[in-house]
Amino acid sequence: MLWKLVAAVAAIAAGVDAGAMLRFSCSQLVVERLDPLVNPGIMPSPHLHQVVGGNAFNVTMDRTSLDIPSTATCTSCTPTEDFSNYWTATLFFRARNGTFKAVKTKGNPLGYGVASGGQTVYYLGPQGNAKVTAFKPGFRMTVGDPNFRTAAQLKKYPMLTYTCLQTATTRGGETTNFPKDTCKEGIMVNIRFPTCWDGVNLDSPDHQSHTAYPVSGKCPSTHPVTVPQVFYETVWDTAPFNDKSQWPADGSQPFVWSFGDKTGYGIHGDYVFGWKGDSLQRALDSNSQCNSDLFGNNLRCPALKAQSIEQANKCTKKVSVKENLEGWLAELPGGMMVN
Ligand SMILES: *[C@@H]1O[C@H](CO)[C@@H](O)[C@H](O)[C@H]1NC(C)=O
Ligand SMILES: *[C@@H]1O[C@H](CO)[C@@H](O)[C@H](O)[C@H]1NC(C)=O
């Protein structure tokens, strides 16, 4: 994304309209086995998640009855009107002796180093003045498929990737499988959601078919409404696990997702919209105004109210499903098998 950020900053300087762009930090809210979108009411959910955003996150988040912005009392994101929840699976290191250790997230080294883990969130509009429509209350979606284990399967989702960070600014060289070698600064997981919506349904049985990818740069007639591209960058602190004498003897890489995937192709993400009032639309309409926060701690966006990352760090949620994640584990939480 660095190229786009640099391009956006350069475009502002030149007075050119680069399209809407928000980029902000969301600290870790909670790590637990809950998934109110895919497994509502199920406690614990099959696999472990790392969750950021508003503290209304719960075992059920009913689309029709839950008013997220008025239920949440804090958010771990820097825009204080954003009570959305953003979550992904979690990563584990599997040592040569077969035991597992939880990998932690860390604040994005590109400007958000003081964040207590979590992820960077982007909302990207199309270039130029094209209208981009904010999501509506009750909107939610997923992208990716935890059952996928091959590159051919993952082609269904064009923009779910891994960046092997040798330095904080490593960009490019994204892969759709786990990096095969050590990554000095960690592994950045990039999850980009589709940008077209059917304009009617806030959710769908598979949590995906109400959204679609553009075709030749245009939203298809079945999904005509251009929505912002929700994009997660999660930096996993894999550096403590770079001793190759502990990597598998066959030379394969040692990381596995909490749902047992050692290939990386099962990469997926979940999103539940929870912005207050028209705040997201306001920010999108202000166009390039929120692009300038490349290296700063605070979100500088005149259209939005913001808190510092230090304040955002204070918004956490008590786990509702206790899980032993300390030390070396004989198996993945929930007994997930590695395959
Ligand atoms: C979570 O849901 C339960 C009932 O399902 C409710 O009692 C509790 O207050 C909720 N917690 C939050 C933080 O909304
Ligand atoms: C497994 O390997 C790890 C990493 O070297 C080590 O710390 C741990 O003690 C080992 N556990 C067992 C049961 O051998």
C-alpha cells in the first residue's frame, strides 16, 4: 500500500483528487473463541480470533435488534465514531517437536508502533470523484474461506495476501501462501474486501453473496453500488520464531492459522459495520482529507473525531471464553487439526 499512500500524499500536495482514503490504527480489543457473524450464539466458536473495534463485540450481534454505536462504550480504533468490529483468525508457531505457541500481533511499524497489537484499517474509495457509498447500519460481510488449501481455490478472492516484512517498509512481493522463509520484522497479513454491493441486503446466508468484485473496473449490474474497500493489515510478530533449528526438518514453514491451515490459503476476515450516524459517509465525502496520517500517532482527519492510539489501547473487552494461550500448547485451541 505504500505506493498508494505516497501517491495520495503527492496528489494532495498537487491539488489532485486521489479518491477517498482513510487509514487508521485499531488496537487489540480481545483474543477469544467467538464469532458472532459465522457462529452466532456459539460459545466457544470453533477457532480463535483476534478482534478490534468497538466493545459491543459479543457472542451474538443481531443485525435487526443491536444498535452497535449506542451499545459500545469505547472503541480500540482511533476514529471515536467507529464502533465497527474487524476480526481475523490468529496465528500459531508450530515447533519441530509439534507443540504450538501463540504469535502476537503488533502495532504497524509504519506509524502505529505504540498500538497494543491489533491491525491497521483502511477504507479506500475509487480514484477521482466517483461516488462511494458508506455501508448501512446492520451491514456485515466476510471474505475468504477457511476451508481453502490451494492457490487455485484462493483465486476466487483476488486480494488476500501475505507480505514478508524484512523491514517496516517492505512492500510488494505479496504471496497468497505463507512466506517460505524468515521475515525479520514479521508477517503482514493483507485482507481486502470486495467493493461492490447489491444495494439491498445487509447480509446473506454465506455472508458474501451480497458483495462482489468489480469486473474490468466496474461494479456488475447485480451489485451496482460502489462501497469503500475495507482493507486490513495485521502485523504478526513472528520474529521470536525465526530460529530455523526449530522449523520443520523438511524445510517447510512453521506457521499455522488457528483453524489448522498450514498453507495460508484459508486466509479470511470478518467485518461488522458499526460507524455512528453518517460519520463514515462524511469522511468518505471529504475525500483526500484523511490520507495524511502516514507516520503520525493521531488520526488527522477534519471530518472525524479522533483519539490517540494510547487512548485506543485502553479499550479492551474481558474474554467471555477463557482459553489457555500461555506457553507451549499440545494442540491448537478447540483441538483444531493441522491440515
Ligand atoms: C453480551 O450479550 C449478553 C447476552 O447475550 C448480554 O447480557 C451482555 O450485556 C452483552 N455484552 C455486551 C458488552 O454488550
Ligand atoms: C518443544 O519445543 C519448544 C521450542 O524449542 C520448547 O521450548 C519446548 O520446551 C518443547 N516442548 C517439549 C514438550 O518438548
